[in-house]
Amino acid sequence: MSLAAPIADDIFDADGDVLLFDVRGLGAVGFQLSGTFTLTVQFEATVDGETFVGLNMLPSNSATAVSSTTAAGAWRANVAGYRYVRARVSAFTSGSANATFLAASTGGAH
């Protein structure tokens, strides 16, 4: 028997779109963005559930962490100690993006 990891997904197609993910008790998340689009996504996290701050995520093809993106790709981050993480569209021009968070009990970027 296999257990499915927690997952959240949505389509980003407007400025201000948000994908919120509850990570209490989890160690890491992966995030993937795909599609044809012109937009900016901010990676953010909160401890108190209200005040979000930038979250550095490690791209799959780089050793340099980022807190935002304008391109399709995959990222991972350590989220131990946070209540929620979110991906937020801070600028939108056109298209649509498929956004997905997937949780893991351990791992992430250090």
C-alpha cells in the first residue's frame, strides 16, 4: 500500500492568483510551473498564517536559490517550521500556467 503525498494545484491566469499550501508538520515541498505564459510568481511562506515573507526555493537546474520566477520549471525548499507556503502571481500579462505543490516529510534545499 502506498500513501499519496499531499498535493495542491491550480491554474494561474490572472494577476493576484494564489496557490496556498498547508505545510504544518512537513519537511519539504516541490513546486512545478508549466504552460505558456508571461507572468511573475513569488514564492512565500508564513509562520503565523498572516504575514508572508519571501521563501527561497532551489531550482532543479541550479544551485542558486530564488524567491520568484518568470519561467516554467521545478523548485524545492525546506519548509519545516512554516504554517503555509504559497505561490503568488505578482505580475500577469498573458497565457496560463499550471502550478503544483507536492509535499515530502523530509528533504528540501538547505
